[in-house]
Amino acid sequence: MPEAAGDDRGGWAIKIIRTLLDMIYPKRCALCDGVLTIKEQLLCCRCEGKAAVITENYCMKCGKPVEEEEEYCLDCSGKESSFAYGRAAFVYDNLMRGSISRFKYHGRQEYAEYYADVMYKQYYEWIKRVAPDALIPVPIHKERYRKRGFNQAELVAASLGKLCGVPVVSDYLVRTKNTLPQKELSDRERYVNLCRAFSIRTETQELYNAMKCVILIDDIYTTGSTIEACAQTLSRQGVYKIYFLCISIGQKN
């Protein structure tokens, strides 16, 4: 009985600490950044249903929205790649641009839970069919990690992995080259920028030498240069089924 009473007191202490932390660092809506009420979880009531979620009419290769009669977007038509195909949860519009910018550059790490929740609801059945050995977040360079304090893709992968019951291997792929921001470059410059930018960590490869099927996790898919560079690195090491899942993707060209 005394032990049970002690456990109960410990539980109340944790609740009090969590309440105090929520008061000091209130949870914020992943779309508008407004402070959430006690009843609100990941989004505020005003933002429910606002995000442009991709549910149908998407490119069979990259998942970008296309017209109903189209099978592939212009970027993917007749293009060979080292990955099988991939999907994205949201259209990269102004709403998601602001959300992801705060997530990456202003420390809103809690947004990862919302992104992963939508990914899970949309693609759990697909993930189950693919049956990956692991989720692999696209890595960032150690210098960028030092400045930012976290890898945004790793946070999303961790939340999604918990929901799906799929292992997350964050140290399999390594970014060995501190590349320029992709958004400022042309297609050719993107390719050169990412050439040999990734490698496999030898120690981790030895632990996961039987890994043959993975899903890469990233924040934004534009031309697919980053995913392709990662997929090329993985395929050279014998991973022969490579898919990807991103938070958001650009609209049809």
C-alpha cells in the first residue's frame, strides 16, 4: 500500500511538471502558430481542414498533384531514378511554406508530431504494403546540425516510426558535404551540388547489413535531386527497394 501511494504521488508530480511546462512553453498550432487551448491537440480549431492534403490525382512516381487524366508529372515523365516511387502529405503552398519554415528555422520542433500524424493517416496502409526494414531520415550536415540543433527529417521519422511500428535508423546515411540550399539552384546546379554529398556510415551498415527495403523521410520534395542522391548512395550498398515519404511537395509545373 505505501508503494502504491508513492507511485500515485509520483504520477501527480509528473502531471504538475507537465502543466507548468505547458504554461511556460505553450504548445502551438502547426499551421498558424497560435497557442493551443487545453482541448486542442496539434491544430487549433480555426486551422482544422485548412491544409491542402494530397489524397488523389497524384504523379505515380513522385506523388505531385496532377490532372485526373495524367499518370506522371512533367518532371518524372521518361525520367529514370534510383528510387521506386514516393508520396507526400501536403501541397507546398503558402500555408505549408510558413509552417515548415518555423519548424526548421524557428525551433518549432513540436510540429513534427502533426506532420507525422497526417502522414500516418494517409499512408499507413501503403507503408504496411511496402513493409520497409527501416525509415531513414535524409541527413543534414554536421555544421548545419550544430547551428539548428536538430534534423527536421529525423524528428518526423521518429514520430512516424512510433505510429507505424517501423524502426528508424538515423545514422545509416551521412551527409559528408555541406551543400548550398537547393531552392536557389537550377536543376543542373542541384545535381552538381549533391554529387557525392552522402555516404554510408560503416559502423551502422555492419549492424544493418541485411537491410534491403527502406523509406526515406524528408521535409520538402521539389525536383527530387536530394532523394535521388540518397537513393543512389543506398543502392550502391545493396538496398534495392527505396521509397520516400515527404511532408510536402511542390505543385504541378
